[in-house]
Amino acid sequence: MTRPLHAWPVRLCHWLNAYAMACLIGSGWGIYNASPLLDFRLPAWATLGGWLGGSIAWHFATMWLLVLNGLCYLAYGLFCGHFRHDFLPLRPAGVWRDLQLAIGLRLAHEPGSYNAVQRLLYWLVLALGGLLVLSGLAIWKPVQLHGLTALFGGFQGARWVHFLAMAGVAAFIVVHLLLVLLVPRTLVPMIVGREWRCGRRGEG
């Protein structure tokens, strides 16, 4: 038996976003290694592009995919009720309650239903995505977009914001993947849109 969970626009945007973020993080790490902000470099196997020029090419190409996909997702979420139905309401008391349950490994999870902690994390990662795009534009065109660059404290400040926002998104992805490993039945609905349940013979 099956029941509808995720609409196809949500699933399509999810997987396009997963591809774009993987490419952006890998190519971004390649760009970072050419001029690191901190006293470390990331391993070459974790980067994408092979050299600085290649990493930049990958970064710009997948940046446009992320932006276009993000705009489509925002339009769907706002006008088709996805945000209102799935990510709201969001209240501090609910987040605190569900966070305590999650820490104690007592938080129940049903595919297609978002608890308060998940809702908060999704809003945060959407905000980080917007911050990544804006800070990325400030780094890309610091002269032409000098007003935007100034909002981040200059070119170097924009680099720090971009790096920290990327780290936040990477942390979200790690948590997201861990949750999928802990509750693997949540993966199937994001692929086919429905949760597959085995009924007794003759049912469904």
C-alpha cells in the first residue's frame, strides 16, 4: 500500500539541489585551497576541478543551477503552500521540546511529517543558501557590486561570510545524511513520492 508524501516539484528540486551543493562545496574547497582563510588546506580528493581555473569554472556553472533551482523551489513553496503546510508553525517551545526528545533518542519520525527541529533547520539552511548567493556575488563582482560588498565588511569580510555559511550548509548536510542512515525509510519517499508499506496478503 502507498500514501502520497512529497510532491514531484519538491523531489526534483531536492535532487538538483543535492547535485549542485555537492559540486559547489567540492569546487569551493578547491578555490579555498588556492588562498586559504585559515591555517589548513583541504585534501585534494575532496575538491572538484583539478586546479584553480577548473574549480572556478565548476563553481560558476553549478552556482547558476543552484540559483535557478532555488528560485523555482521558493516559488513553489510560497505559492503552492509547501512552506506553510510543512515548515510552519514554528515556535520556540516546540523546538525545545523536540530537541530534548531528539537528544534522548525518543523523537518519533514519520516520513512526510516535519518536527519542530527539522522545520527550524530547514529555515536556517534556506537563509544560509541566500547568504551564500549574496556573499558569492560580492566576492565575484566586488567593484560592480561595491554596495553589497560593503555590507559584508569588504571583500575579505564577504569571503569569511561565504566560508562560514558554506560550513553551516555542510554541517546541515552531514546531519541530514546521518538522519537518513538512522531512519532509512525516509529516503524512498524522496525518490518515488510515496512510502512503501508491505501489507498482508490480499490487502491493497
